[in-house]
Amino acid sequence: MKNKMIWVSLILVAGLLVWYLRAGLQVERVLPAHPVVFVRLNHVEKHMDQFIHSDFGKNISSIDFAEVLARNNFSPRDIRDFDRWQKGLAQCWANPWVRRFLGKEASVGLYRQNDSYQVLITLRLSPSTRLLEILGQLSGRWGDDAVLTKHHYHGRVINQIAFKKEGLKLAYVRLRDLLIIAPGPARPLEDVIDVYQRRHEALQLDASYNFVRSNAYAKAEAMVFVNFELFSGLWRGEMDSRLTTIGYQSSAFPVYGLSYMPGEVSKYKMIIGLNEKNMPSDMRKAFACPALSNDTLTFVPADAIAYHWGGCYDFDRSWNMAKQRLQANPEFDATLLRLKQRLEEHFNVNIRQDILPLLGNEVGGYLTDVDMQGSYPFPRFLVFVKIKDRSKAEHLLDQLTQNSIRTVRTEEYEHVKIHYVTLSLGGNMDPGYGFLGDYLLLATSRQLIKRSIEAYNDSLRSMVSDNSVLQFSLANGEKFHSVTLMKTAEVSRRAQDFLGWLDKYLSGQVSMAAAYREDGDNKKHQLDEAIADKSAELVLAQKKLTQLKSGSLADISMESPDILNGAIANLNREESSIREDIASYKEQKQDLNRLLDNYALGAQSDKLTMYNMDNIISPLLKGLESIDAEAVTVRVGDKVLETEFLVK
């Protein structure tokens, strides 16, 4: 009998333990519907540690932000506040209790309440955390400054903590494996309990949230949801005042979302809801453009470091929008209109009627390098556009090149004609154009057109054979509205090379300013001497004039008034001339001081730029070298715009 009681007790304990540690409660099941912002991240501790120990994180942590802020003229108070915030964040993250609570899942919901906002923080507790009743143990560790009280609501206990010195309050409640925290009073947690007990609508029934979640990654590690329609009318009105200048209002894009899924290729998907009713007709037309298979990768060289293709570019819409913006600035509009008329007269062509109708909807280009050997950095890039009628386009370009100010040469390369001009700017400076299929290629050098031809004829030389393109699935026939690819590590290295060139250029400007300062100081010294000499002459002239007027000069007879008056008049003119010379010298000195001050300000600005490049931009770029490649794809679906970021 005794053994049976033991077994029954064990079974009951095991049953209670299983019930206690049953499957996790969904956050969407306990949070109220209609948040303004909702953010959820799984395994916060793991992701933070990965970031901190990554090359990018290490380079960020190497920045002395206090020194950077001081050099950029931030106030001592701002620097102290930032330093306090940085140290507080580091201490908080080093706290083992904090790390334990962030080990599984954390989420933040922002809710609008009339003209104010309420925050709800949700943490998912691990089984060990729940079994040890960590919160109960911690409740006595808040210190003498904290007052802990308990509030009962519908059979649940809401704990409230008031920090007397800081004047802060927070409340928390535990529902199964979720800990929900509300800064401030306990009232929002009563809403949470009502949702949990099915008296109020839960987030999982929110139509806007479900729209974003249904388009997000199914097993996303992180998700962000923003309902723009729930922001205050004042905030949206301010946004609309800016957006109407480019043709739409915020109501055209009511909800936003972002989901994240880690892996060898980390994926981020941005989701934007579309409300076509609030879009102008030309924008609805743009979003109605169908997705296309991208064929242009076949003529992009494999060593290109950046590439972009868009399949829905509307030249007519862009032309009309440009005209509307220019009309808002009459002076600028008039200048460009005169330039347009001169170009059309010189080339005997009408841009609106002859050129735009030939241009298709596909536009893009690629970058292979930035040449640092010349006086200035020169990017090596090629742009392309799909042509609706190649024969008409060729005829039009022949017409345009006949009136060119430089001789247009022609070379045939692998059965493709390349038209180019030579420039006296250095080697390989021969911009040109050519056709590959229905695409017009325009490049800063005809060598790039040759490389595109080689890639087009040999897929092993094209970007379709690149590992990043294969891993990002950009060349497997999928349809997109636009594709962007960047070899981040290579671009970062080119950017660092550019920083090196810019540093030399700014150093030269600083040295030049120092030389001007030295030369200016010499000129100021000469002007000071000239002013002193003229001042001495003025004193002598004034003394002599006084003597003349008093009749004390022995060499001038008092019986000759005409001579005396003439001498006085001459001295008056001499005094006036000396005063004018002194005034002129002083004005020159003032102009020189202003010029030297400008040089000093310019040198100071250049030094600050060099400092920021070396201490902020350079560490960021070095950190980015850890990213091999990135891609961005855009697709428009049923009432949704999806932008996917792929990071390798």
C-alpha cells in the first residue's frame, strides 16, 4: 500500500510538472490587438553575442565614441549622458539574470492610448527559470529604494514595483511561460489578463498583423510590425506634407513588416501593404507592372562588384515628374529648358518625341572598379537599357554622333560594333556604346563593353557563374521587379582606397591652408609696418600743419599769405592722402584676416573630416569586409510590396 502511494505521488508530481512545463504560450495569444508597433526576436542572447563577437561588432566596439563626440563639438552634458548610457547598457548585458531572461524570446508592443503610448514587454522564460521562481527570488533584491506591492485581478497576481529615488514604476505578471512587463501603472496588464481569458481581442486576431505575418517567413527568428494608420494624426499629417510633393500619401502604404531568418545566407524580408485606392493613377500603373525574368546577368562580367537591374522603369512618368518639380523652381526650370532647347537644336532631335518612345522598361548597370591612379577617382561602370526598336535606336544614335563635338570611332569586336570617343584624361578613357540583343550598353570605357560581349558569349565569364548569384537564386528563372547585387567586401575595400585618396587630398588642403597662413602672416606684418610708417608720417604732417597755422615756421614769411595758405593746403591734402593710405592698409588687413579665417575654418573642417573618416567610417568599412555579398530583390504581389535582403 505504501509503495502504491509513492507511485501515485510520483505520477501526480510528474503530471503537475508536465502541465507546468507544457508547450509555450503564443505571445500573440496574450497581447491585445491593434498595436502601433510590435517587435519580436527569438534567442536574443545568442544573436547579441554573435554580433558582439563578429568582425563588424569588434570594429564598432573599437570606436571611442566619447572622443568622437568631443571632437565633433557635442556638449559635455551630451557626452556624459552617452557615456552613462553606454556603460549602463554594457553592465545590463553583463548581468547574468538579464541574459537568462533574454535567452529564448523577447518582444515589445507599443500601443496608442488617446494622445499617449503604452509599452508592453514580453519575455519567454525557460523551464529552469520558471521552476526556480527567479522573480520571487529577485523581488527581495530590488533594495531599500524599491517598494513591491501585489495587485489581484481575475485570479491573477500583478506585481508592482516603485523606485522611490528614480520616481519610476513598473508592473509585471506571469502567464505560464510568459513574463509581461509594463513600465508605469498596472492597468495595461489587466488588459493582458482580459485577453488571455478571452474577454478582449488578441493580437492573433488583428487583420493587419496577420496580413504581415502571412507574408513573412514561416519560421522567422525575428519580426517587426508597424501599423502606420494608428500613429497620431499630427505625425501622419507632417509625413503627408512631405510625401505629397512626390505624388502620394502615407495612407497608400498603411502597414509595414520585417522578418528575419538566419542561415549561411541570412534573409530579411520587408513587407509593405498597398492601398491602391489612395494612390495616384500613375503610381497604380507602376505597381501593376508585371515581374520579369532577368536576362541581363548574362552580359555582366563575373568580377563586377556592384550590379542593379530594374524591370519596371517608366521613362514617361519620370519625365513628367521631373517637369513638375522643375516648374516649382522657375529659375532653375528656365535654365534647364534653355539647355534642353540648345541640345535639341544642335542634334536636331526632340527628346520627348524621338528618344523616350524608344526606351523600354528595363534599366540597370554594373560597377567593376574605381580607378585611383589619376588626379581624381574615376569609376569604371556600364549602364544598359532595353530598346523597343533597335533599328530606329541605331539610326537615331548615328544621327546624334554625326553632330558630336568629338570624332566618334567604330570598332568591331566579336561581331558587335562598338562606337567610342577618346578623351585626353588618361589611359582607358574612351567612353562608348554598343548593342547586345535588344539592350543598349553605355560605358565609361569601351573595354567594359568588350567584357560584356565576352560574358554574353561565355557564361563562365559572366556573373551567372558567380557563387553569390547561385546561392541567392538570382539566375534560376525567378521573376522580380528589380535586383541589386553587391560584393560587399570588395566594395568596402574600394571605399577604403577612396578614403585613402580623400585623406591625401584633405591633407594637401590642410598643408595649403598652413602655407597660406604663413604667407598671410607675412603680408599682415608688412601691412602693420606700412600702417606704422604712414601713422608716423601723419603725426609729422599734423605737427607741421599746426606750426604753419600758428605762424611758428621761420622759413615762411608772414608777409606772404599766399605762400602760407598754399603750404597749409598742401599739408591738408598730404594729411588726407596719408589717412586714405592708412584706411586702405587697414581694409586690406581686414580682408586678409577674413581670408585667413576662412582658410583656418576650412582646414579645421578638413581635419575633422579626416578624423571622422579614420575613427568612424574606416572601422565600419573594415567591419563590412566580413560580409562577402549582399542582394536585394523586389516583387509586387497582391496588395503587398516585398523587398528581400540576402546577406552572405
